[in-house]
Amino acid sequence: MYTGSQWTGTLQPNQTARWFTWGWGAAQHVVWTMMPTSPRSGAPQVDWEVAVERANSNDCTYWITVRNLTNAPVVFEGRYAVLS
């Protein structure tokens, strides 16, 4: 099974921000990616890390940290896919 969706965010130059999303089933396999929507060639624009908190025996919370690697504002889509 695969389901997916997205959300948007904006980071100022060299900014790092952290979001969380809760209530995910602990048995699900969820993949997170970030895609810049403001074009800029020549170098990576964003980097991200995903951390997981096991909230209880059934649910988990994802903590997503996104960094703007440029000296200009970056608009991006946060995308997720539930693989199982």
C-alpha cells in the first residue's frame, strides 16, 4: 500500500526550523522528503533530518528539522509517503 501527501514551508536565508507531526501508527513505514519549489541551480538548497518519538505502544511522532543551505529564502514542499 502507498499513500502520500505534502505540505509547504518557507525558510529564510540560512534558517533552520523544526516541525512535528503526531498520531502516526507505529506499524506504518513513513518516508519523508523535502523538495525546494524556488529554483536555484548550482548547489543544494535544503537538508533535513527526521527523528521519531514512540509516543505509546500504537503511535509515534515525527520530528522534522529542515535547514536552508543558501543565502536566499527557500520555499519547499515537505512530502511523505506511507509505504505500509
